[in-house]
Amino acid sequence: MPKVLVSDPVDQVGIDILSQVAQVDVKTSLSPEELVQIIPDYDALMIRSGTRVTQAVIDAGKQLRIIGRAGVGVDNVDVPAATRRGILVVNSPEGNTVAAAEHAIAMMLALSRHIPDANHSVKSGKWDRKSFTGVEVYKKPSASSG
């Protein structure tokens, strides 16, 4: 059975699914040196954005066949080094699209209602309600509609 190291926090549901086909070890908060020390025992590495998969990690991972990024992008993986070693690097680019869209809408609403400024005002002991009226978003024309 293949051995997988999960080096960043991943939802337990994902661990449970992976455990059906592999031996999974969850070891988060590893230093770069600790990762280099233990990676030779693993066939696969699952990361998020906390782990940096450097040339040193890839060189030490003699059994590594795949590096999976649970999230968008692989900027924390030395992809050229992995490619030279024949290690597949994958990610899940659609994994957080709903969360990202919801966050964008939340930010637009917060800005339209001046929530960051109002929050700062309240925390500093002031409150001038008229300064933070904002605008309603309802039935506003889009930027592209004129």
C-alpha cells in the first residue's frame, strides 16, 4: 500500500478518503529539515500552502511519485525539479471557487457600506454614524451596463 505524507492541515474527510487507498501519516508543522529527513519513506506528499517543496525535499524523496496540492496553484513547489525527477505535481484549482466568490462579494458589500472605516471608528471610541452611511447595492447598474 502506498505511503502518503500529509504535511499541512487538511479536512478529515479528505484524510478518510485517502486512507481507503493508502497509508496516510499526518505530520503538520514540520521544519524544512524535518521534512527532508522523513520524506524518503513516502510515495506521495499532500500539501496546502504551508509546506514549501524545495529542490532539497524533492532530492530526498527517492520514492516520491506525486505531490498533491489541496488548493489552487503550486507556487510553493519546485515544479521544474519535480519534473526532472518524473514526479507528478497536481492541484485542485476549483476546490475553493465558491469560497473565493463569496469572499469577493463580502468585500464588495463591506466596502459599499464603509464597514472597515466604521469598525475602526468604533474601536477608537468614536462614532459618527452619518460618516458611514454607504450605498445600497440593490438594483445598482453594473460597470459594463453604462
